[in-house]
Amino acid sequence: MTHYTYHPKGVCAMQIDYDLDEENKIHNLAFLGGCNGNLKAIGRLLEGRDAKEAADILRGNICGYKNTSCADQLARSIDEVLA
């Protein structure tokens, strides 16, 4: 399992941490900052899910007036890791 730390831009969360196993399944997803309950829920929903599939679902999600969101930033992080 490989651990990743990402520092999102333009959102309330300051850091995203997660692990990818050898099959690119997401584990131990955690956000530092942001909307605590919602981001914990995202972590639970994505536990064991294929990273590319998760990124495809979350990519482009926006938060309020921003052109991104914590979920979109996670997708961007995954895109970078899988590229």
C-alpha cells in the first residue's frame, strides 16, 4: 500500500491523505479541515473503491461559488497519482 498526501487549492480542506493498494483501491481517506461530517462520509463511501472510478465520479464537482470542491480536489490528486 502506498500513502499519498495532497494539498488542495481553493477549498477549505488543507490536506487530503489516502492510501492506494496494489489494485488502486482507496483506503484510509482523510481530509484535514473542510466540512468535517461531509468529508468523513466521502471517506466511508470511497473505502475500497477503485481510485479511477472515484475520480471519474467526483471530478468537476463544485462547492458554492467556487469552481472546485474538496471532492474535485481529491479527483485531481488521484488523476495526478494515476497519470
